[in-house]
Amino acid sequence: MKHITAALLLSSCFFFHANAQTVTTITSGAVPIDDDIIFDAAGNLYGSNYVGNSIYKRTADGVESAFTSGLSSPNGLAFLNDTTLIVADNTGNKLYKVFPDGSKQIFVDPLPGPSGVLRLPDSDTFLVTSYTMHKVWKVASDGTVSDYLVHPDFNGPVGLCFDDAENLYVANFNDRKIFRVTPDGQINFFVQPSLGQYIGFIAYANGFIYATAMNANKIYKIDLDGNDAVWLGSSIGSTDGDASVAKFNRPNGIRASASGDTLYVSDFGSKRVRMITNLGGASATHTAFLSDQQVSVAPNPAGPDIRIGIEVTAATELSAALYDANGRRVYEIFPMQRKVQGLYRYSIDATSLTPGLYFLQLRAATGARLVKKVVVE
């Protein structure tokens, strides 16, 4: 028989540590990075200057320099191996190979409007979005190009990323629509965040998709059910600090660290790279709307049922669901609905759940969330 233990998770909005994120600017004006960013195996940062003609480099110990130049509008970046960088030259209509000494050679020419670049897992083949042709190409290591994904709703696609299950996500720059492509090639609409005019790039880390809301000066966080929320940012600015004060200036490129605990964002407006640490910390954008005393999961340890109590002290609209450790919704307790003052009780059949870590999430219509951890043994 499975047993349930429950403990309060002191956070909100899917974030599982008490401290908020911290935003720090890590590059200077000497390296005007405003587009895609990427790290090599040694921890060196490379970034595109879309409104210029160069790729810039910041070493792991902070030394900044121009890496290569002579491009038209460097856009998406990916590594062919540990040393050779692939660059999409968007208005130059080419892909380049750039070598460790900064020398470059044309890889594919012509290629209309290449934008995002993503290396396929365990492969020397790339996916390349075309902003102008509204499609995704597959590019082999010898430069052979073939159509890979075509969809009538692709509209200036740029951002690409994979999740842990190797589902591919494709983000339209023009209308913010994001699509999920299953490993067998099925294309499905995923989400269209409501704010901002554009989505610059997307990144995946620890069960969530992060997207830059370029003209809204914010960062979206999206769970794998397609629930999106503003995660960081407010009005335009370049303020560093914790989540309550940090501001972005047209965030564009976004890349997760290999460990998944840090994000890096390029500001198109300020041409600086910002580092966001403590991804698991509580977000100042959405704070808890119920106290821990108002939500119970009991008994502890429990029998085959998870018994949930929710004490509502003032009328509010909220929903409740159970998520697994990867952020996937496994059980909807109730959809978004108005609750008047009172005590509400619910029960979940735990025998249908695989042993492991789960999270009970209560979400208000305002976006505020409260999360409790549930362990099924």
C-alpha cells in the first residue's frame, strides 16, 4: 500500500525555496550583446550583436573581447562540437562556422532568414528556424538542408528548445505562439502568453519553459501544461537586485546553465547580459494568497487517500491541482471557480499515483499561488 506524507512547501508559483531570484548584470558595454547567447564546455559565454556585425565573448573569469566579426545580423547560436560555433546570419541569409580562433567559413549559403539554431541531441545535425520562410529546417553536418517542420500557424519562428522528454518547442517571434512538437513529429499549439508584442527566445530548465517577453520587459515562466505567468520584470529598466526590484530592457536571448539553476538573458535595449540565480526561489511577481494554516494535507502519514482541506476566509476565485516533480499536472481537484467563505474538503485516490514527489498547487485568478509538497511512498 502507498503511504502519503505531507509538508508545507514555503513558496508560491511553483518555486520550492524561500529566497527570491537575484538578477545581476555580468557584461559591460565593451561587448554589446543583444541577441542569442550560449556557453561552451569551458564556461565561456558567447553572444550575438544583432544590430552590429559581431559575436562577443566573455570568459569564465570575466575577460571580454570581440570573438568574430564581418557578419550582417548575427542571430541564433549553437555548438557543432566543443569548439566550433554555428551562427545564423539572419539578414545575411547564411549559416557560418566559427572556429576557436575566431576565424569563420560559410556553412550554408543561401538560407533565407535563418534565426534560431538548436543542435539535435547526440547528433551533429541542427534545427534552424526561418523567420522569413516560417518553417524549421534540418541541417546536416555536411550542410545539406531539408524541410523539417512546416505549419500554417508558424509566424516568424525564432526560439527553439527541448524538454527532458525530447519534446521540441518552437516559438513565434511575431505573435508569441509557442508550439510543442512530439518526438514523432506531431505539432500541437502549446500556449500564447498574453503580454508583450514579441517573444525573443525560449529556454528549458527543470520542468519549465522560460520565454523573453521582449516589448513587455518581462520573463514568462510556463509549466508543461501550458500555464503561463509573468515571472520576473515590471517596467523597462536595467535594475539589478532581487525579484521585487529587478528590471529588464527588452529581454531577448535566454539560456539556462547546464545545472539548470541559473538563467542568462540578453537585454536588447541595454546590450548587457543579465544572470538570474536561484530559479527555485519564490517569485515576487506572484506571492502566496493563502496562509499555510489555511491549507492542510492529512493525515501524516496517510492511507490510500490524500485528504485536502482549504479554508477560504474571503470570497475569491481559485483552482487546485496536483503536479508531479516535473511540473506536469496529474490530477485536477477543481478548475478556476469562485469560492465563498468556508471550509472545503477534497480527497485524491493515491493508489493511482506512482510513488514519488508531488506538489499541490492552489492558484488564484490574479496569478498568485500556494504550493504544498506531497510525498507518495
